[in-house]
Amino acid sequence: MSEQAERQRLLLVTGMSGAGKSTALQVLEDLGWEAIDNFPLRLLSSLVDAEGESRAPIAIGFDSRTRGFLPAAIIEQCEALARRDDVEVTTLFIDCSDSELERRYNETRRPHPMARERPVAGGIKAERELLEPLRNWAEVLIDTSEYSSNQLQQVMRERFGKSRVREMTVTVSSFGFARGMPPLADLLFDMRFLDNPHWVPELRELTGRDRPVASHIEGDPAFAPAFARITDTLLELLPRYAAQDRSYLNIAFGCTGGRHRSVYSAERAAEVLREAGFSPTVIHRNLESRPADPLERS
């Protein structure tokens, strides 16, 4: 067994209450991780040492409700663990926009753990200020503002389900600029220079996954040369990112509404990457959004 394989894998999972930490831990448990939520962090070293020879990967969930929750002390303790030769520590922060968190809490009528007698928005603000050091410190950030529970589960399976922790995970996504920029995009390509299928009545209700929309985009004289340069760039850069020991790479394609040009471009780019030996995850953030003329300005 190699030295890398013998190291204890430890994933620390935290984030905003209501952002999806419980869902993430459930997926990790299904993937074979020993998942423990709200574990007393002062006992973390003892837990790692107690694993003995089994070396089962451990996922520890914690948040503002965890006993002894002090971000600075947590960071110091975990950095000490990461310096050990027999432990490999990864930190994951699950975030979500304040407005979406407030909507979720109001919808479920659950009390926010830090709201007490305050409105939900006040609890969210207080928790965000408390967790800011951990958010800045985390190696991996997943923003669930636009994710359904199923999408979060898919991302967790793709990122943490592989046995080779150091293998670079590639995500290709589409989005609409009119509905907000993606929070985590290492490489972003703006496809709004292409003719917009939204303004063709018979294409408006379709998406970039439909053949008539694909034909319309392919028929734009600007598409083929630009897309060839984009994919050439990706094939040049991805091995270089991997050589720098990058664990994750997020590639985003944007158009105005996120339903036609960006969707088609993301799907085509993923095909090219698969042919080159990569295994990208494809996520279409705004695919299910309804067409809206006021959004489609270009």
C-alpha cells in the first residue's frame, strides 16, 4: 500500500445553516465515509488516532451550534492536524445567498439557530459574520443558492465519491447573466456574441439541448471558429491545471437567460473534454427557468 493510500482522509464540512450541510453529510455517508455531525471538535485528534488501521475516510460536520465553536481555535486545531504526515485534511464550506436562506427558513417555518428573538434575516447576518473566517479558510466552497437538493447531491458524489482524492474534478456549467453571475468559475466564457434563439418564436420554449436550437447556434458564422478556439484553450489549460495539483476546476458558459446558447456550448464542451479523457460533470443552472423577454436584451 502506498504512503498516499495509508493517510487518513478527513473532510471538515461546515457552512451556513440551511445551506445543505446535512444533505452533504448524508451523501458522504452513502459514499462510504464515516459521517459525524456536530462532533466535539476538541476530540478530533483523538477520533483520528482511534481509527487505527481501518483508515475509513471521515467527514465531520460542524456549525455555529457545535459545542466549543470558536472559528479561530478550529482553524488552528485543523491546521495542526493537516501538518501530520498520516492525515490528509480537506475543508468544505457550504454557502448560500442570504435571500435564499431566508426564503428556505420562511418556507419551512423552522427557527434559525442564531435568530433567537430576532427576525430570520438577523440570525443569518449574525451567523455569516461568525463564519466568515471559516469561509475564507476553506479549500472547497459550494454555493447552493441555485441548487436543488438533487443538484447538491450530484456535486457531492462527483467531488468526493472517487477513490483518488488528488484527481482533478472538472465541472462544466451554463448560466444566465441576467439571473446573476456564478460564484465559483475558474474559466468563464461569454456566449452572448451569438445570435439569440430566444427571439425566434419556434425556438423560444426550447433549450440548448434541443436539436433545432443546436442547429440555429451552429448556423451562426461566429460559432465554429470561436468555439474551436475555446476548446483548444481548454485542452491546453486543463492538463496544466492538473499538473499544479488542482483538485477542482469550474468552467462556466454564460448567455443572457441561461437556456439556449450557454446550455448548448456547455454540452458541446463537455463532449470535447470527454473525448480528451476527462470526466466532466455538467450542471445547467437556469435550464428550468421560464423564458422572459425583459431579461433577453442580447
